[in-house]
Amino acid sequence: MRAVVAERNGGPEVLSVGEVPDPVAGPGEVLVEVVATAVNRADTLQRQGFYPPPPGASDIIGLECSGRVAALGEGVEGWQVGDEVCALLAGGGYAELVAVPAGQLMPVPAGIDLVTAAALPEVACTVWSNLFMVAGLTAGETVLVHGGAGGIGTFAIQLAHQLGTRVITTGGTPDKLGLCGSLGADVTINYREQDFVEVVREQTDGHGVDVILDNMGAKYLDRNLSALANEGRLVIIGMQGGTKGELDIAKLLNKRAAVIATSLRSRPAADKAAICAAVVEHVWPLVADGLVRPIVHEVMSLKDVAAAHTVMAEGTHTGKILLTV
């Protein structure tokens, strides 16, 4: 099959399309003929050699895809060859075929075309699992979403808004903040010009936010803690601002707050299956009704994978970058 291969660790230029052996669906797995995949920041880290796949996973880049069921492994029930699906992957998405644990396969939501469906699995599973399953965000609370114009951010804003929470978000340009506002953000903060801690204090009458979804890591650690309300929950899902920070334990104790770090890719298959099932139950109806929608910046061809990674690295995009196979 055709798949993206990397001749070495490095920049986008190391990526090209080559021929590799076809995967086979093992017991409990489904073989998917890939129609489209998406570029995630984790993909760019793997390309550079910083984020290897978990043991047993494909070393081909790609954490999500959409396509059609091509074959069923032993013991798989509930799916048929030809079904249109999207899937959460531990790797292997940048290819014509990928083997997926059956529990990580999801139907395409009604009203979403098959290519666009590739923009959904990673963001939907990341947002639902972290904001609602881990942080326990509930209606009436306030959430701060960092990087609101990105793939995860745009989805988090919409989902949190639809489920009755007040949404505050950060972004780096007026256009990005305008998009965030149109998706349901109640307060937008230009992090280049404003101190998000001060804006949060002003907008919450000093109370702070109940939940923070953070993609920055070390750089924002202390400021995030300052922005939290009593019994607030900081969920760290990225390290764009570094890996090592200083935590003021006294401040954490005084607020009775929690700092939680999570990773979706390395979770056991059973955990991922539970997340996918919850997304289908709670999120897909909102997508089908048009209340939450995937935001797609650009659709490119798999052969243009190096250019797609360059766009991701530039950071000027909004929403997801897709690759058609």
C-alpha cells in the first residue's frame, strides 16, 4: 500500500509517500480503507523523533482517519465490510489501509461527509475525555480553553457552550478570536496583548475558572493555577510551552485545586473504547444536529504531506488540516 514514510527524523522535508506492506486485521481488529486523515501536532513531534508510537502500534504517523471497513478480524461483531467509519488510532493513519481495534471505530455522524469525518476522532475524544470524563465540567461552570482557534480548541468551545458552560478562550490574532467568538466563546483574550489571569479575574468577579484545558504546559503552569477557582481543575494535554515548570504547592493547597496531565494515545485499548463509546453517545447527536461542527482549515493530498506539516508548524491555521488518501 501507499503510506507516508520518513527517511529520518527531522523537518517536514523528510516525509514522502512510498510503498509499505499492507496491514492485516488481527483478532478484535477492523481493517479500514482510509479516505482521509488529519494532521495533529503530535504527528509533527513524531516526525522529529520526540513522540514514538506506543508498543505494538504502527510506526506510520497518523492518529485518526475516516474511511470504509475493508475486512473484519476474528471475533469482530457489529460492523460490516463497506461501512463508513471514522477511527481513533495509536498510529498508521497516513496510509491507504490501517488496522484498528474495533472499540476505536465510530460511525460517521449524520450530515458529515466522509472526508470531513477525519477531522473528528482525535478532537472529539480529547475534548470529551478531558473536559467531561476527567475534569467533570458541568453546566453552570466556567472553562478556560487555551489555543481556542486550533482543532481541539474550536471543538472544545462549541461542545462546552452547547452543554451549558461559560467559555473563556485565548488566541493570538483578532481573526482567530473572532472565530472563537462565533463558535460560542463568551470571553476572548489576546494572549499577545492581555494577561489572561487578569482578564479571568475581571470576568469572574475574582472567582476564577472551574476548569482549564491547557496545551502549553510548563510556561503557563503558575499562571493557570492563579486563574483557577477554589476546587478548580487544570487539565494539561500539551507541552508547547515546555516540560518542566515550578508548582507552588501552597497555592494549590489553598485552592484545594487539582493539576491533571493526560495523554490519549498511550491509554489502554479498553480505555479508548470507553471514550469512543461515550463520544458516540453524547457528542455525535450534537454533531448530527449541526450544533457542534468540525472546523477544517484546508484539505490537501497525501502526497503534499510535507506542505501540510509546514502549515501546521507555521501556526497560522485555524481548525484541522486534512489529507485525502
